[in-house]
Amino acid sequence: MKPSEIRELTDEEILEKEEELERAVFNLRIQYATGQVEDTASLRNYRRDLARVKTILKERELKGPKK
């Protein structure tokens, strides 16, 4: 997911996306630990997407409320 795509979303949608990505990362980490993951790069991609979402949320928080 590109940062520009995330920035187009509303705050509520971004929060939902964050929860979704956190669940996906958690599930992939468990699968990785048990040896069930075939595509190990997917864990890295999900973690990066989660970081992008959190960064954009922090940017909006620091920017303040919309006028």
C-alpha cells in the first residue's frame, strides 16, 4: 500500500486498516514460528504497511484538527 493511498482515507478508515494489519502481522508471526508460512516476505510487507499507517496517523495527530 502506498502512502498516497493511505492519506486519501479518513481517520476512521485508517484506524480500521491499522487494526487489520496488526491482526495480520500477529497471525503471520504465529504461522512463521510454527513453520507454516511459505512466503516469508509477506510478513515484512505487512510490517512495512503497518508502519506507514502509524506514521500517517502520527502526522495527522501532530498537525492538529482540521479547520
